[in-house]
Amino acid sequence: MYIIKVKGIAKIPDYVQLRDDKFTLLAYFRVDRPDKSLEKLGLGDQQDYIMEMVKDLPFGQIAKLEI
């Protein structure tokens, strides 16, 4: 799974994308509201780990997420 942090512009907030190994979009959620999307994907128990990676990830870079 891959994670990408997208910088928002003006009134559009920052977002996070989670993609699988074929780069298919699995989840797309606001940085400040990950709860529902991660629960829906079955990753609610990994939320702290994922959000810690998001905090350290520069905008526009892709990182491999080991879950």
C-alpha cells in the first residue's frame, strides 16, 4: 500500500490518498478527518501509525506503507 499527502490550495484542505500495489485509489480523506475512511477500509486500528506517517511525509511524495 502507498500513501500520498496532497497539499490543498486556498479553501481546499490537505488530503491523503491511500493506494494499493497496482496504484488503485483505496481511500481519499482530509488530513484532519481520517476516522470514517480508515474504518471503512478496515484500517481503523492502524490509524495512529498511518497518521504518524502522514505527519512526517512531505507534500507530493509517495511512501510505501507497510501494514
